[in-house]
Amino acid sequence: METVMVNASRAYPVHIGGGLLDQCGGLIAQATRSRRCAVVTDSVVGPLYAGRVCASLEQAGFTPLPYAFPAGEENKNLSTYGGILEFLAQSRLTRSDFVIALGGGVTGDMAGFAAATYQRGVDYIQMPTTFLAASDSSVGGKTAVDLEAGKNLAGAFWQPRLVVCDTDTFSTLTEDAFADGAAETVKHALIADRDFLEFLMTADIRQSIQQVVRRNVEIKAAVVGEDEFERGTRKFLNFGHTLGHAIEKCSRYGVTHGHGVAMGMVLAARAAERLGYSPAGTLDAALAANKRFGLPTACPYTADELYRAATGDKKRDGGSIDVVVLAEPGRAKTVRLDLEGLRAFVEAAL
């Protein structure tokens, strides 16, 4: 097991390694004095792992209360979120109790948001079971649900008390689901670490998965520690996301988050090169990295469709939006665009 500290407004450890599900009770006992918790998961992850997690918790003296909701991004909505809150209330959880988010990014986002808002905030613990959630969404304290108007439009910054990542859980992922995590890994390398990018282009990341997750967490932890509430450099983590989220919305979430981000990174790199925000070579770097992991590089939607979806992005600030581009492979910057500039950016991306 390896541990990375996240030094946000509340510091917390991220434990990474194989076999941690069966050790989670002891690890969690070191982070909280409470002995009651809700274990929130979904209908896919629950049958695979909830029993083992609850057994470890019980062995460590906890009383776990499992709750599962229907899996899928389409269920990341206010109705499902409300169901989680009702379960917490009916279970009579108090402010001294806590929530465990066991699953992928959808579970982490929704259980975290429920924890942030139930009784004005209770502790929660992230237990990511996907490469994507382990490498990105479980760290940093962003919690949210989707609205009809767009992705993650209702949410809160709420840091977990602890993150426990059992990399063995990735063995049950489909190739597409594993590739979703590779997309966020590529993003971290493109925005922050050229050496890591070069490593990814030659390494067998499945054989080096603990090392890869650790580097992802280190990059994200450094950014969050500097800018927890996304007023500056944390925006760099949104590389590929403005157009990626637009693609997800256009597909009615038939395109997964990682695949949308992969397309979004290529689109952003192409537009930035064409408009002079990035030097030649940045598009080639994004294309090569996506192809290395079997990620998509072409977008099936028109400029008008993407523009309409992108104007609902939560990162929009009045009549403008900060779009993340690459200063070079391994270093990011933002460009502020008005809505006319955003349209031109989308057209250049295609």
C-alpha cells in the first residue's frame, strides 16, 4: 500500500494498493471515531464488493448500513440524490456518523453531495472501484448531480475524510471502462507532467497500475492543495471537459465521461493550434496518447450542437468562459473567451 496526502482545507490520506477492500475497516477506524455509516453503492458494484466491505467494517466494530441505487450516468440526478438523503434520514444517521461512497464516479459524486448536504454536512469516505474514479473524481472534494440543463450543475466542494483505493477492483472493468480512466490519466500528463506522458506512451499501465494511480493522485493533490475552490490553476484539470461534457450531453450520456473527455482533449488541442493559443505539436501529442489507449479522436456532432451544449457549462462566467488549452505538452493554461469566441473555438475544433 502507498499513501498520498491531499493538503486541502482538511488534509486527508489516499491509500492505494491491492486487497484494500478487506482491510478497509481498520483503515477507516484510524480516520473516525464514529461507528455507524451508510455504505452507498450502485446495482453493479454492490453485488461485487459491498459484502466484503461491510464484513471488514463489522470486524472493525462498525455498523454498516448498505444502500444501492440503479447504476448509470442517467441515474445521476436529483431523484436518486433524494433517495440517498431519505435513506440517511430513515436510518437516523447523525452528524457524528458518516457515509462511504463505494463505486465509480457517479457514486462518488452523488454520495459525496448527499454527505455535504445531509444535516448540513457529515463526513464521507471515498472507496473508488474504477480506474477513472481512483485517478480523478475520488480526490479533490467535487461532488454533484446532473440537471436536465447540463452535467454537474448542482453540487458542492466537500472534501472526504479518507480515500481507500483497492486497485484489484479494476480487474472487473470492461476495456471501455478501463479506457475511461486512461483518458483522465492522459489529461493529467498533458497538463502537468511531460515525463509521465512519455512513460504512458511506452508502459503497460495495467502492470504498473498502482504507480499510475499514485502519480494521478499526486498531480491532482498538488493542484487541489494550491487551488481547492477552482479560482485559478485547478481549472487546468478541466482540459477537454468543456467540449467533453458537451459531447456527453449531445449523446444523452450514451458517450461515457472518459470517452467524452478524450474527444474533448483532441478538439481543444486542434482549436488551440488553429487559433494560435498552442504551438504546433500539441494536437499530435493528444492524438497519439488517445490512440495509444484506444480512445476516440473524432467527434460525431456538429459545431452548432456542441456550441449549444457548451454554453450551459457550469464553468461559464456570465458572458464568458475559461477554456483550457496546452501551452505545450505537459503544461496547461487558460484562455478566456466570450460567447462569440467560444463559437469560433468550437468551429476551429472541428
